[in-house]
Amino acid sequence: MPHSQPGLLSEAVYGLPEINREKIKSAKLVANPGCYPTSVLLAIAPLAKEDWANLDSIIADSKSGVSGAGRKASLGTHFGECNEAVSAYGLGTHRHTPEIEQHFSSLAGREIQVTFSPHLMPMTRGLLSTVYVDLKKSMDADELANHYRDYYRQEPFVRVLKTGTFANTHHVKHSNYCDIGVQVDSRTGRAIITSAIDNLIKGASGQAVQNMNLLRGFDETLGLDAPGLYP
Amino acid sequence: MPHSQPGLLSEAVYGLPEINREKIKSAKLVANPGCYPTSVLLAIAPLAKEDWANLDSIIADSKSGVSGAGRKASLGTHFGECNEAVSAYGLGTHRHTPEIEQHFSSLAGREIQVTFSPHLMPMTRGLLSTVYVDLKKSMDADELANHYRDYYRQEPFVRVLKTGTFANTHHVKHSNYCDIGVQVDSRTGRAIITSAIDNLIKGASGQAVQNMNLLRGFDETLGLDAPGLYP
Amino acid sequence: MPHSQPGLLSEAVYGLPEINREKIKSAKLVANPGCYPTSVLLAIAPLAKEDWANLDSIIADSKSGVSGAGRKASLGTHFGECNEAVSAYGLGTHRHTPEIEQHFSSLAGREIQVTFSPHLMPMTRGLLSTVYVDLKKSMDADELANHYRDYYRQEPFVRVLKTGTFANTHHVKHSNYCDIGVQVDSRTGRAIITSAIDNLIKGASGQAVQNMNLLRGFDETLGLDAPGLYP
Amino acid sequence: MPHSQPGLLSEAVYGLPEINREKIKSAKLVANPGCYPTSVLLAIAPLAKEDWANLDSIIADSKSGVSGAGRKASLGTHFGECNEAVSAYGLGTHRHTPEIEQHFSSLAGREIQVTFSPHLMPMTRGLLSTVYVDLKKSMDADELANHYRDYYRQEPFVRVLKTGTFANTHHVKHSNYCDIGVQVDSRTGRAIITSAIDNLIKGASGQAVQNMNLLRGFDETLGLDAPGLYP
């Protein structure tokens, strides 16, 4: 699909505040991230500069609620099709793969390719990504979790979970939070990072508000301080 | 947990007909497989003897309906907790990992370790596994699919899907089928295999009936020929 | 909407076996009932000849799964609209009201009008009708239940529930059964009858098979003996 | 069940602001209404003083999400039981019937009995009541709707819907609103009133906050101005 305004591409700043906050503040145009890239990039950003993670081994298995497909009527979003059904789609070809790779490569300082697999879940809102990365050195879950906590220490909307706890879309529903849980499978030497967002808030309009707050010099959390609603 | 009848272990045959049919026929005791191992083993069995797949790279990301947790009342299976929620659990520690490894190692002829990640889905029945394996040689999805079709050509309950189509739990619901879809992510050199079963049929009682049919010398599909009910 | 084949109207027999079995057997053309009329008519048929029920007081409050709206993509059947939503529609004007009235009037021997209120439920299959009727004489739930049991004693697909138990769509899912539970609110002098069917089986294709069996002289339950699948 | 503090009963004021606002303001103790009574009483309160409605004919058919049953683990709230299931329970005997009758009788100035039928829906939040009342004089839906609009004109949390539109739990989810839609079935002379609330907000904690605001002299809508979240 050709871009309708290619002249604007060079001006646009990628609006993921956790990796681009300063640029967003002075941007004239902000490109609001997709829901899948938000979820995957927040799960892997803390690994980009570390030489103990094999960045060529990243696999992101993502599970999205149906609202990710928009509100247009189609057979694919018909209640009778989606309800009581879990399915994979777009494996190896999904349009969000380049967005993930472009911005992670930029963080890592070299070109990285990832395997990204989207799945459709029988729920309205929520997006969970489970990301697998080979570790190059031995570490345990606490050590990895501490690294994530350090990385996100200043972030108002990222919560690194207690070790042994994994992300659940229900806990971030209707909020701008991204919950991240980490685990190390020491037998196979892999890190497993789970990240959960509400695809319509942190994955869409909530993040747009966060970006607007940054652009305008407002408090970054303005209008976004709801803790989520449960159940 | 100590086994209550360790003396019977040596007599028991693992009841996954697709890899153990002849032994089941003459068994005195059949161990009916768990739902997760059924789904994962059927996804990877065709790779066990092939030297073009790196068997040490296997990652299985599985998504199960709530009925996999049984009918006992608990907060974890309460409607208000499960509904509209997708979560990971037991990462790196789930009790089904050894069952998967034991039987896949037996097929491969050497000890193999896999990363297995179970997830809970907001639906009653169904189990989808998405399995990632590094390929050691270049191949496309058609080539891989043909290998799977050859491997399962005689199987009454395994359906290898058309290339470009991925497994969907909805299509096997209430049936004893396992649907398998294969893809190759040629950029990263990984195979992505999706397999879907009804966890209560092929993942439990349906497979038990299939085993009984084999044990008793009945037609293997007796009582199991329902095509599934949709929607 | 004008009927496209008005000439056939006089030949068609209404295919609700519980009230029309003999006519169906010799029919040339059978009109398969709608899901709502099946559910409501089975709930009230046993009252049609009784002078202890005020037939002018009938109110049917029906709750249908989304599959009742068909498989056509529309905003109204979009997952994001139907999921986690219960709503009323077509109150006072639904096209199934005349079908209910025509056939109940025929049973009662005089013209009867009913209030019929359809509702949309966040589930795929199933239809529950709760029907209210003023009683003209004092009776308790057991007495009313016994009357229903007598009325349906020969019916292979109607199950009158134990007193104190009410119909649940889950218990008839994927089956051709109609479950009926009765209650008497002795304080207000009203009978409350609940009836549950699978709208796609007894409310559609299952009933069509039952009618074909009758037409062809087959066993009425041929192909329909599945007890339903739970959960 | 005996009341544990009978001495406090005489001091307690029933906390439904739409019918009891002035008493709540000066109360020492407020009894927060149940979710079912809130939904039913708001649907019928405008009829209490009108001699064109037959108050002895009231039937309330209510449909509640599972959260109405609380968070305690039980088979009845197990996902596998509730999901894809619609059922009636407690017909003719539900403990909320006396609460409805007591407060409606108080409005009407004489003892009124109603038939109240609760149902369980496969969703987490939301409560829809469909209420039937015989009219003693001929009126159309617009006339009835105008009466409701007049009655609730000053209410911040009651929205009377456009004629021809009916209440939908999805539209009030996560809000303190009660939506009311009215219809007249002119053929049978009955009014059909639908009312929808979020059972955990207007049906529970939201209403408690509204009462506290009144008690403390705060703006009645303080902390409650969220419009609801959709989808």
C-alpha cells in the first residue's frame, strides 16, 4: 500500500514514550504505535543493549482480543465465529512485523528480525504477548526481573510483576498500564517475557493521550490515571 | 508426588495412537495422554527423525480453554476471573513438560528438552498449540506441509490444513480431530506449526475411546466419527 | 413482505410435531417452525385447552443466542457489540409474534394474543423462554408439573423437569431436546414456565430432521438421539 | 435469617436516591439497595402514583451477569457452567422480591405484590430488567416515554431512551447510569419497560458513593461522572 503522505514520514516520531520520550516532546507529528508493536516492544526493549541476550532468537507469540480488528462488520468478527474460538492468523506475514523490527533494530543499533505470530482470542479487549529469547549467559528469573525493574523504574505505565507471576490481560483492562512478567527456563536457557496491555488504551487511544500530554508539556499521566476496572 | 502404583509403570503404554498404535493394540494398560502433550506431540512428531529441524530449539506456546482445569470450583475457574482474560501460567514449570519431553525424546532417539508455555483462554473447550522450530535447511511452507501430509497420511484423526491456513480450535470442537497448519518464516528460518484439538475429546475421553477401540480390535473410529459441531 | 408462493400456503403443515404430528405424517409440504415459536409454543401448548389458565394473560420473555440472527456479517452480530451485552429488541413488533399467535389460537380454538419480547444474549447457541400466565384457580407447582408431564408423556424430545428446577440452555445444547420447568408464584397466582432449546437444533435443523423422519415413516428420533454435549 | 442488628432497622434509610433523596441527605444509616431491586424499582417507580397502570399486574423478568453472585468459588459460578448458558433460578422465591415489594408499596401507598424472575447470563457485569404492566387506559409509547422523562427530568443517572430503543447492558457498563426504554404493546394493552444498569456500579458500589455524596453534602455525581466504557 503506497503511503498517501510520504513527505511527512521524515518528520514523524514514533510515539512509544518508553523508548522515545524526548523526541516526542519536540515532535511536530507523532506516529501512534500499533497495539501489537506496543506490547512486543515493551517486552523486549530492555534486552536491546544487552549482550547476554541473543537478539536474533526473538519469537513473539501474541494473543489479541477481537476489538483489535476494528468495528467493521465482517464474517471474521461475527460473534458466532469468534466466540469459543482461538486461532492463529497472518503467521510470518503480519503487517505489524516490520513496525516491530524497525524500532527494535533502532534500539539495538543493528538490523534484527523477529518471528511474530498473532492470534485471535474470544474476548473484546486485551493483548498478551509471550516473548521467547535465548540467553547467552546463565541467569535466574530474579536477576532478569531486576534488570527489567531498573529499565522501567521511571515509567508511570509499566509495571514489572513479582517473579513467578505472569501477565494477565484482565489486570490491565481499561487502563493505560503495561504489565510485564519475566521467567527464565533454566533448562533450555531461554527467557520468557509476558506483557499485557489493553489494546484499546495503551495499544491505541490511551497511548495517543500520553503522547499528546508529552507534546503539550502536560503531566504525562493526565487523564490516564484510572487503575483499570475489574472484573 | 509419589506414584501410587509404581509397579504398573513398566506395563503401561503411552496412548497416543499416532506414535504408538501397535504397542497400544497389545497393551494391558494404556496411559491416556494429557491434553497439552497430545496437542504438542502431534505438532512435532513429524520432525523427530528429520535432520533438517533443530530439535533443541522447540518452543511450544499453548492456549487452553478453562475446562482443561477441571470442574472443581476455585477462584481460578470462577467466571468473573476467566471471562475476558488471557493469561500465562506455570511458565517453565508446568507438570506436562516432562510428559512431552519423555515421548518426543523416545521418538527422536535422544534426550530433547522443550520450552512449554501454557496459557488460559476465555472459552470452555479447545486447545491451540503454536510450536516454533529452527530449520537447518531452507524449505518453504508447501514442502513442510507435504512432509506432514505424508507422515499423517493414514491417520483418521489428523488433518493437515491447506498451506496458508492455520489451526482454529473452533473447527475441531466436539470432535476427535487434530488440525495441523504449517508455516515457514523464511526470513528467520523458523517453522511455525499450529495444532488444534478439543481438549475434552482428542485431549481426553475421545482419545481414551480411540485407545479402547485399538485394544479391543474394534474399528479405530468407532463412536468417534462426529465431524464436530459449528458454531 | 409478500409471500413468493402464496399458492403453497394452503398445502403447508406447521411442523411442530408435538402439536401436529399426524398432519405432518401425511403432508406434502412442511413449514419448519422458527426458533422462538418452537420454544414458546412448547411452553404454553399444555395450557391451551385448560380453563384454569387465563390465555389472554400470556407474556413470553425470550432470550436467544446470537446464532439466531444468522451468519451474515452486521454490526449487530459483531463480537464487540454482542459480547458482554444483554439487550431487548423488537418489543411489541417482532415478526415471530403472529406465528406464535396463529398456532396457539388454533390449539385454543379461539383467537389469542400474546406479548412476546425477544432478547439477545452473549452466547452462540441456546434459547430460553420464560412464560407468565395468570391462573384462574389455585394450584401448586407439583400439580402444574404433573399436568405438563401427562401432556408430554409420549414425546421423545420434551423433558419436564423436576419441580423446583428451571430450564437451562446449557443442558439442551447440541441436542433436539426441549427442557421445560414449571413454577407457580402462589402469592400472585401466576404460573411461570421456562423452556430451553438449542435454537439451531430443536429450533431449526433438528426439528426439520424430526419432521422428515415423520414424513418418510422413519423412527422419529433417527439421527437425533444425541444427548447434548456439556460443557 | 435473623437480622444481627434489629435495633438499627428503624434508623436505616433505603438508599435509592431517585425515590428517597431527601431522607438520605439527613440519614444516619443508609441501606444500599440490591442490584435487582435498583433495576426493577427504577423501571416501575414512575407508575406508582398513576391510576392508568394496574399495579397488581407487575411482572419483572431480570437478567444478571455472573458477578451478581459474588466472587466466592462455587460450581454455580464456574466458567464451564456459566459460559454459553442462560438459565432461570429462584423463580417465585428470590430474596430480593420482598425488597422490591416493600419499597414499591411505600411509593404506591398500598401493598403491592410483584412477580420477580431472576436469570443468570453468560457475562460478567450488567443487569437488564424487562418489566410488564397492564395499562388501564390506552396510550402509546411516546406518551409513556414522556411520562418517564418528566419523572426523571432532574435525575443525573437515569436516561430515558428514545422511543423505539430498548435498554442494553453494554451501554451502561462501568457507569452509574440506569438506561430505561419504554414500549407499549397496544394489541394487548401492556407497557413493557426495560431498564439496564451495571450491577456493580449503580447496582452496588456506585450507588453507595452516590449515597455518600448526598449524606456528606457533596455534589451527587462526584467520582461518578464516567460515561461508561465501550466496548
